[in-house]
Amino acid sequence: MAHHKLGPSPNLADLMEHFPTDEECRTTLEELRWPDGVRCSRCNGEKNYRTNREQFYCDSCTYQFSVLSGTIFHDTHLPLRKWFMTIFLIVESKKGVSANQIKRTIGVSYKTAWYLCHRIRAAMTELAPEKLNGTVEVDETFVGGKGRGQSTGRGTLNKTLVAGIIQRGGDVRMSVIPRADKKTLKAFIDRFADGTTKEIMTDEWLGYRSLGDHNTKHYTINHTKKQYVRGRVHTNTIENVWSLLKRSIVGSYHKVSKKHLDAYLDELEWRFNNRDNPYLFRDTLIKLLGSKNLEYQELIAS
């Protein structure tokens, strides 16, 4: 089914023009969720009929449902147009947008904006991402403020350690890790890179020692000696991702708690890995329709 209102690379003005009412938003969600006809959200039955503008009735299990049932939008009190605006701003802003920006743009309280952003981020998580292969670069970075007189480096205190792996010309995966030792870094790489990976590029950190095997060559670049490129050997691609991450946190979010950092990494991953996707807004809506709601109490629980 063609989604004429969700063409490639819309801008915010296009979005508002195409979706002047919540009814238009709901119709589009119905087209995206049920491209082959309405299915019951409880039993997946095909025999359904519309009882009013928003509700359907399932002839098989007598369940009443809407396109929002069982999705991240379920029981929302926020107009769908505001959801659409927020989703658009999150996916189309290279460095992301803060809850404060959303609060001002769509006219809601900070608490509502914060909860809304986190619900959308939670839906961006890739539950079973494809493994990377070919040539990958691996690195770690610290995220967070530095205390007065505090040194930098892999032993830095009061910072959160993030590992990243990127396939050259492909996707990135990132995760908070507890330490940068050999066991932790090996487990991180095994989680995201498959056995056919041809090359792993890292710096000279001890935690990366003995990564290669008969299938995979391991190359290192010596940053301590101011060496950054040696032919094809470098970690510049993943370091560019770190620059983007840190510009996002400093420029857009200002600060990110350790508890929620993985959610921000998921958001950055989703945008970065879809950087060449002209239908990113549409595909994000489809992903949200397949995601369960994240309760506020779950978000703020320690």
C-alpha cells in the first residue's frame, strides 16, 4: 500500500500540512500497521468491522480495539499530532533533541516531554540486531564530567564507559560496559560481530591483545605515539561516532544520567544506522507500532 503522506525526507512544515488533524495521523497509523487489512490486536483475526471513527470490533473474539491497542501509543492522552512532531524531531535532528526543546516546541510540561522522549527511545532498541562483519573498528570512550584535578584515560573516575563497534560502510553498535578489560571487550565484540569478520581495527590498549584468530586479522594503531592512520589501519570511523555522541550530549542534552545512557545510545544508533534511509520517519512509526508501552514508574525506578 502506498503511503502518499509519508514520502522521502519530509520537513516539519510538510509534516504539519499532511497531518492537520489527529484523524489524519490515525488513518496513516492504520495503513502502516495493517497494510493488508485490519487484524484484531488480540487474536489476529481478520473478521473485524469499524464501530466508530476510532474503534474496531473483532467478530472472532468479540474484542474491541483500535490501531493504538497494544502499542507504545496505547492509552495516550497526548494528541497524535504531537507524537508525530516529537518523533520527527528526534529522528531528523542529527544530534537529537532534549526534553526541554520538545517541551517548548509542542507545548507540554517537562515531565510529559521527558517521558515521551524516553518512550520513543525505548522503542528504538534493536532487540536482535544483525551481527557485523567485514572490517570493523572497536574503541571505548568515557562519557560524563571530569572532576577537578582528575586525570583522563581508561582509569578515569566518575565517568561512564561506553564501548563501540562499527562496520566500515555499515552499522554501529554501542553499549555501556563496566570496565575495559580483555574479558569484557572480547564479550562485547563477540556479541556484535560474527565469526566471518575479516579484520578488527583497534588501538594498542592491552584489553585488545590476542583478538585475532585463523579467520580474523587484528590490526592496531598506536595512538600513544601519535599514530592515527597506517594505510587501511585506523579507528577514525568509530571515533567520528564518539564525536557525534559527545556533541549530542553537550549540545543537545547537556548531561545524561548513567542509568539512561543506554537509551540515548540506542537513539543515536537508530539515527546513525538509518542515515541514508529517506523513509526514516515512516520506518520509525512502524517500529513504534510494534513496541509496547514503557511505564513511567519503570523509567524512574532506581
